[in-house]
Amino acid sequence: MSPALQPDALPTLLACFDAASLRCTFASLDYARQSGHSPASALGRTLRELLDDAQWQALQPALQQALAGQPAQLRLAQGAAGSEAQHWQISVLPQFAADGSGARQVHGIAVLIQDGSRQLRAERAVQQSEERMRKFSAATEEGIAFHTDGVITDCNDALLRLTGYRRDEIIGQHLLQFIHPQDQEAVRRYMAQGREDIYEIAVRHKSGAIVALEVIGKTMPQAAGGYRVVVARDATARRQAQQRAEFLTWHDALTQLPNRRHLMLQLERLQHRAQVGPIQAALLFLDLDHFRTVNESLGHAAGDQLLCEVARRLQDGKRPGRPGFIARVGSDQFVVLLTGAIDRAQAAREADALLERLRAPCTIAGTPVSISPSLGISLFPDDGQVADELLRRAASALQQAKDSGRGTHLFYAPGMEGQPAALLHQEYLLREAIAQQSFVLHYQPQVEVATGRLHSLEALVRWQHPLQGLVGPSAFIELAESRGLITHIGRWVLRAACQQLRAWHDAGLPRVPVAVNLSAIEFRQRDVVSDIAQVLRECNLAPQYLEVEVTESVLMHDVAGTRATLAALQELGVAVTVDDFGTGYSSLAYLKHYPLNKIKVDRSFVMDTPHDSDDVAIVTAVVQLARSLQLKSVAEGVESDAQLQLLRRIGCDLAQGFGISRPLPAQQAQAWMLALPG
């Protein structure tokens, strides 16, 4: 009994045998060794003598076929118990010679043995890979197609559902015939370059509709055939979410009217049009007298119903042929912007008609309610040529109308905004504060929603006012911006925050970043990157421990310059956050063009969650948008455990607010950090 075949370094073992006697006429060195012989001792031995019982029995069918003049192949698996079997590929080939009559006769056979284990393993790997792929293809809702040079060889049921075609209508077809013509060239380049990134294409559904798909291609290894796998998902849901988020950015969720930031954009456009040619406009700012009484007596749902009724009446009153823009800018505050050739007299007539229309009786929650609005009017360009100025002066006229007895309208007049002398004195005090550095920083912790761990601190400036005591930024930042003082304050905040953080790090406190705010004016007037780099060097603070927060308005101006500045900050290692997201008036489209790290959901959207379903929808949309752009989401104004639980459910990354910690002076902030567990 010969030993079992064993692997050898040579790829092929060869032996020849006489057809009549099956005795060996030639044996290669490796073949002889595998049989326990030398080439010389193997000669003359029968094939049966060189094989064991199992090998001889397995070889019989192939041997008979070869003796009949037909080449034959078989696979043979052998191995010791407990070890992996060795697989052999055996070829039995007839050898011919002519007899006396010239006819070909089998005079011998050649036996070639090759190690087939590697090939078998590769084949099994391909089969297993394809089986796994089939299982995954059947389980996923994503469409999957296999193609070779663009010709579709297979697909899953999800792809059929996405496109509406039957399998036999897809298999064997070139995938380009299903692609919208405008995207075909992009698909050709994608395949030619062997790319494997996600992109979006339009596909023709069998019904004729155009379907937007997110697609990614993958090239399979050569061992698996080298074909391409395409995975596609319906982009409709993502697009709808983006559209919903963008709508909520520009519109009031309750009344569906444009919101304050949308109005500000309209006023900026008005200002730009005025640079081309003369234009007149009237801004009518109104609110509802005693609206709080409705909320308190009938409930907030009734108050919401009343606001929607006011919005409907305002829209119904739009006159054909006269451009008008209606917005809800506050709780019970609305603005009507009238453009065209409108003078003071026409604005007064429009205001009277509007007041009359709103005073008409209505029933809310089964209760008759009378609406008594007051209205203030500012004229463009007479009362202001800048958006904030025009709106502010209309609001001043509104306040004067309410103080004068309500239920009427007043035009803006100089002096309604307060005494100029008081404003000049406030500016003087602010300049003195800058010279004497009469500012302090408070620090508000920002924590991870999932774990509660401290993530960073936001530095918030306070002014030690000589008459009013410690006042927040809302009391002086607008004045500082309008008087060109904001850059001095911003530089002080940056240096003080970095110095304090360096001291905390040296004291062994948590090594977390600090965030500072940059206004739009400061961002444009300063060499921000150079200033930050210098302060970091002077404070010996690594860039990853500083974050910069900018408002959406920063992204609206000098797009190329802004992108370059943000990119330079990122290269420096300083993270960038869009602050108070949703309160500016930039387009969501801008976000994907800038190198950013975080989006902060404004506190006005968070404060009424989780009870206000519209605010929950807004916060959820912003968190999903941040995730799709691979940015961290931050919720401001968190004050309750219920809000934190909501943020945790929707996957918000970070949170800050009074429910976590109020902004704290440096000493109290240090004590807060020292009290952290662990």
C-alpha cells in the first residue's frame, strides 16, 4: 500500500504507463517520491502498486475512460483524521500510436497530478462571498446591482422596487440606459476611474418618473471575478428632510409665514435694488393688544389658532398688482412690507384697511374673540436704508402707538428711539471700559448628551458697568459693533479666555477646549487667523483647545474670503462652530461649502421642547442635517431633564444651558469642574 499523496514544491507530478499492462514506463522524481520510490525503482511497477486502495478505486472511472481514448479528470481529497484534507487535481491522458494499418491505438496513458487545494479554496471563497452577498442583497432595502463593464449581471429585489422594472428587463442591459442623460457622462467617468465614493444620480423609473438615487460603486477583488457592485438608495427622504429643514429655517412653523430672518433678507434685497434705481417701500409692524389674555384664559392652543387666523387675514388682504411680503417676527408680531410706488398717504390707507380687516369678529375655541392690533410704520428710504434700522424704527412707532391708546397706527418720527444724548453717554462709558479693561468672562459648560461628560466651555463676556453693575452682551455688543469697538472687545475676550484655560490646564483641571464668539463685523475687519495664532503662541496653548463660534451672517459675505479664513483656522487646528443656527438668514446650501465642525441649535427652538411639536421637528431636522454633513450638533438653552432625554433620543451630540450649568465666573467654574465625578 503506497503512502497517501502529499503536497510538493513542484506544481505537477507526472508518470506514464503501458496501456496493456499498466506498468510504469516513466516517473518524474516527485511522482516517484510521492509513491515511496525513486524514478528507477518505480519503473516496471504497475499503477495499482503505486497507489493505495482509495486512490486506485477513485481512479478507476477516469482510467477506463482514458484507455477508451478519452482524456479524463477527477478530484481526490485525502488527509489524516483531524487535519485539513489535501485536494488533488488528477488528469489521465491517453497516449496514441499508429498500428500496422495506420490506425491510432492507445498504447499508453499519462497521469498528471496537481495540487488543487489553493484553487478549491479560492473557488469556495468566491462561492461563500457570493452567497453572503445574496443574503445581504435580499435583506437590505438598498438596491444592489452587479455589472461587468457596465452590463448588469444580477440585481436584488430592492433595485427592482426602486426602478419599477422586472428582473428580465434589467439583466443583460447596460446600466447607462437607465440613467438620465444629464448624468450619463458623470457615471462613465465614475466607472472609468474606479471610484468608490457616494454621489447622486437621476434614474428613469419604468413609469417615466425621474427618481433621485444616492449611489456608491465597489470593485470586487480579481479572485471574485473583478466585477463592480453598485449600491443605491432613494434620496427622496433625505431631500425632503433637507427641504423641510430649509423651509423651517425661513418660515414660521405655526403660521407657515416667512419668519424674521426671511424678512431681514427681503429688506437687504430692497436695499440692493435701491442702489440700481429709486424705490419706495413701507414697513408695517403690528402686534395684537392683550394677546396674553387669550393665552391665559383660553389656553395656548387657542392662542395659536388666533395667530393662524391673523396670518390668514393678512394674506387674504394682499392686493393684486402690488408686491407685498408678510412675515411673523415674534410671538404676536407681524410685519407687512409693501414695495413699489408707495408714499405716506398710501401707506396710511393700507394700514387703516389692514386694521379694519383684523378687527372683524372671530370665534376661537368656541369663544367670540375681538382682535385689537396696534401698528407702527417706517418708510424706505426716508426712515432708514438699512434693514435693522428700518425694522427698529417701525417697532419704535408701534410702541408709541401702543402707548398712545392702542388700536391705531403711527408713523415713525425722529426721537421715538430715545434721547441721542443717552446713547452718546453709553458709547463714552464703553470706550472707557475698553481702555480700562472693565470686562469679565463667565464660562458655561458644554457636555456630551450621551454621557454627561464635560466637552468644552464657552467664554461669555460681561461688562462691569459703572452705573448698572454687571451687564450681559445684549446691553452693549450692538453698540460696540455700530461704533467700531467690537474688535477691541473681541481681542480682549480671546486673550483672557486662552490665558484662563492655560491656567486651568496647568492646575490639572480637565483639558477641554474653550469657545469664543466672533461677530460678523469683527470677522471681516480683523486678521482673525493671525490674531488667534499669536495669542495661542503667547499663551502656550495648543490650537485644539480653542474653538471659534460665528453666526450665519458671517457665511453670507465675501464667500471666497470667508472660506479661505475658515480653512486657515482649520489648518491651524482651531474648530469652527455656526452659532445660533436658524436665527440668521443664510441658505442651508452654504453650509456644505465651508469647513465647519459644529452647528448650534438656537435656544429659541429648544426652550419649548419637548412639548411643542413644531420646535421638536425643527431641532430634529437640524440634528439630522448636522449628521448628514458630518458635523456635531449642539443644543443651546437646555433647562430640563425632559429636554435632555429628547436630545438623547434624536442623537444630538452636545448640550448647554441652565439645566446643566449657568455661565459661571472663573472661580465658580473652576469649583464646578473640581466637583465633577472621577
